[in-house]
Amino acid sequence: MPKIEICRHCHHASYAHVNEECVAHDQQGTCGCIRFETLQRKPRQRTWIVSVSFFENRWTPDVSLRIQASTSGGAALKAVRQANRERTSRRHILQKKIVAIPVPRSAATA
């Protein structure tokens, strides 16, 4: 499904603009926006601290990783992949232990 571009000024879709002028109507009449500029949306991701350990023939020490993801499942997936790449042992992994902790939004920006 393609994403529809949205105007930064009036928040109408791109197809509501003809020759850069908004032709959308609402209860007050026409919109009045005379210039179409796309709204730059950032993905809504947050920071997670994820601890990953593997069970080969014993539990390996936990590896703590700082991950950017939108959900806990996505953070776990990214952390397991990264920890797997950084592993030195090439033994077969029997189990994985994952603990994902969200970082508060105020602490993530600081």
C-alpha cells in the first residue's frame, strides 16, 4: 500500500491539491492553502535496552544492547540478530533468553 503524501500546512492529502493549490472543502468552505509541501514524518521508534543470552551447553553471559525499535518484539528481533553477529562461539544455540526494557522518552533524548 503506497503512502499518501500529506500537506505540511493544511494536512490534506496530495490529491486534494491541483496546481499546488488546495481544492478541499470543509464546513467553513475552501481550505485556502496555496502551496503544497509534504509533511516529513519520522518513524515512531523508541529506545530499548535489551539483554540477550544464549544456551549452548551452558548459559552465556548477558549481552546488553541499546536498540531503536517501535515495539518490544521488534527490539527483541533486532537485538537477537545483533548479538548473534557479535558472538565468538559457533556452537549450536539451544535456547535464547531475552529481556527488553523500554527507556523513558525523557531519558532517551538526553
